[in-house]
Amino acid sequence: MELRLGAHGAASLGERFFSAIPHRSLGRFFLPLVLVVYVLGARNAYLLIPAVPMLCLAFMCAVREGYARQFLVVFLLANLAVSWLAPGIVQRDHLLALLGIDFAILFGMLAFLVPACHQQPAIAAQPLRNTLVLFLGLLGVYFVYGWLAGNGLSASAAYLRLYLFPFLFFLLGLLVRPHGVTPILLAFFGVFAGLLAFEYVAPMKFYQLTNMADYYSLKMSNVFTPDTLAERNARKFLNLELLPDIRAYRPLGVLGHPISSSYLFLFFALWFHCRRQRTLAALALIGCLAFGVKGSVLALGLIIGFEVLYRARLRRRLLLAAMFAVVLGYLLLAYLVGFEIGNPHMVKLAGALYHVPENFLGGGLGFGGSMSRSMVEGPQFDDSVLAVGLSQLGLLGIIAVYTFYLALIRRVALPLLHHGTVRLAFFYCIALLANSVFQEEGFSPYALGLALFMLAYAVSLRLPSSTATGRACDAPGPGRIG
């Protein structure tokens, strides 16, 4: 696939630019370049300053040559690569810089991705384009504000990644065509599932193999050994306050984070389900449940509930009203029960709501949140996208973020809701947005990011601009994903 830029002037400018560089070689060597950058960046993080622009250029060439799917390799292996390299990394900020390489690659492509995707009918409508400008402008202003206000560059960048990465993944899903996406995901699922089984059987050896203790020591600014890390990961079942006496081992997974890992396996399960690979989907679902994460279980329950409503053959407006009622009931029940039993997510959300009047405009990106080390005075919250958003963006800012994502999902999915894969991805996105009210990881690249990728990919296969060229690689059937 060869991607052309939007307008005629832009296209001719792009052609002149690409003709002046060895774009085919750069595109094909994108993955080896990434490997070199990770290794050198672990030795000296300042090497990332000249290296990341080169990676952005290489990825731009990869997209042009039809290799956009290569980004999935970088994205899925990033945490494992950084964990392996952790013994050679001396500062936490350097670790965070390496973990941010995948975001930097997509962010560096933003000026290219947005004009290119404007050719897609899915996001070409003027109201959505206006909302996009507002969304990007809001995040840009609050990023600079948070940085200059003293929240720290790394914390501000980490939350720019949280809010923006799902949209960048959506753009990537529009550009990727079925040139072997599913085989890549199948290969990673096999490796990740095998390592999950290995971690369950021998957690200490898994930590030693992946250098996970060193990784956690840097990330959490605390000293961990394989023994203390295993002890830390013996948690209450589903992390529920209602079951304090039932404890179970909570694996970290290859991502080094049980919640992200659980959401990743949920994505695998839904992807394989859409391809009617029922055995793989069932195995992925078992893997999802093995992490003992209630968020992914609740998201799956919402998806099933939405599908039941759809199969009741309600009119579209009634269906959306019923979905809204289900989400609202879920949020209210979870909040009331959680607050009553002292769940930290609900308590911190209540605190963020209480402090809205004195922090109406927010303290900028990095003002609070689990990834922040902000030393700025004032009430700061984490554990929930809504709570963190109220701290950082203020009431109007977080409303704008949720409005943008809801408008995007609604715009692209509703015209194609009769397609099973599009409908499932739509329900998937809504469920994760609901979870994000209580859970910071609901917006993570492994949750909402992959859900929007799945939605955009499914929609792009059914748009007039999506040619049949190259589809034979995955050969999707009716209502199936490529």
C-alpha cells in the first residue's frame, strides 16, 4: 500500500520529499533501527534526542510503503525490551523515556497522520474535525502549562500520552490494511500466553528471566528482589475489599502490569472472536481472567449486555438510550458500593469531585496521577481517569476529552453498526470509557488504545476508500475482521 497525502499541493510536496530520501530502505529497516535505539538509549538516554526524529522519519516511510503494522511489534515488545535492559538503566526518568519511544514515534507522525486520515470518510465531517482541533489544542495548552507550572516534563509527557495515545492508535487503525496484522497478533499471543503460564508455575524464575525486579525498582523508586516482588503480587482476589481473606497470586505478565496485561488479553480474545477462531478466543479469555483484574471482567460483562440489547432489535435511538441507562446504572452502583466499602478508586474520585470548585481549571498535565511525581501544592488524585482529569484539566477540560472520544466513536461506528465486528468494537470502546471513570488504565494504550485500533481497522475495511488489494493475506469473511 502506498499512502498519498491529502490535498494536491500536500501530495506533490510529499512526493518531492520522499523522492529526496531512500524511503524504501528506511521503511524496511524501521524495526532494526528501533532495536538499536532501545539498546543505545538504555546506555545513554540523551541519545534518544537525535534518534527519535530518525525513527519518526523511518516510520513515515514504513507507512508509505504499507508497513504500518510494524508499529504493533514495537508497541507490544516495548515493556519487555525495557525490562530486559533495566539493569543498565540508572535513572527513573531514563526508564520512562525508553517506555515513551512508541508514543514518540506516533506523536512525531501526528502532522502526517491527521491530514492523511482526513481522506477517510470516517473522520472527514467538519464538526468532528473542529472537535479534533479543540481536543489537540486543549492537550497542547495543558501540557505546556503543566510543564511550566512545575509538574515536571516526564509527568506532563506521561499524561499527554495517556489522553492522546488512544486517538493516535485510531489513526493507525485507519491506515493499516490487511497485510498480515492477524499473524502478528497470533504470534504475540502465543509467546505472551506461554510466558504467562511460565510465570504462574515459576514466578521467581520469570522475574529473573525478564529482569522484572530491576524494572520495578526503577519504576516504583523502591528496591525489589524477585522474592519481595512475588510477595507484593499476592493480592486479595480480584483486589476486592469484600474478599480480604481470599488471596491469590496476581501475575504481572510480559507488560509488567497486571491490569494492562489483562486488557491486552481481552483484546486478543475479541480479535480472535471476530475472526471466528473460537479456541484461540477462549484461551485468550482464560488468560485475561488469570490476571485477576475486575476491570476487564466488568468490561466484558458490559459488552455482552450491550449485545443482548442490540439483539432485542431496538430502534437505534432506543438502543443508545438503553446503553446509556446501563452505563449510568453501572457507574452509580459501583460508586456507591465502592465508596461504602472504602475502595480507593471511589474515595479518590469523591475527593476530586469535592475539590472541583477550588481547582476548576486544573493544574496542568502531570498534576496528580499514578505516573506523576508532582511537588506542586494542592489536592491531587489518581486511580481514575475522571479523577486525574479533574485534577489536571479541570471540569471543562475532562468533559471535552470524553466528549471528543464519544463523538469519534459514535461518528465512525453508528453507520456500520450492522457489521458484527464494528458493533463489537463499538461496544468495546464504550465499556472501556465507562471503566475509565473509576480506573486510570481504562484510557491506556492496551485498553482504549487497542479498542479504537480495532474499531478503526474494522471500519476502514468497509469504507469505499478501502480497496480490495492485499486483502487475501487475511481473507476476512462476512462480518469478520482482517
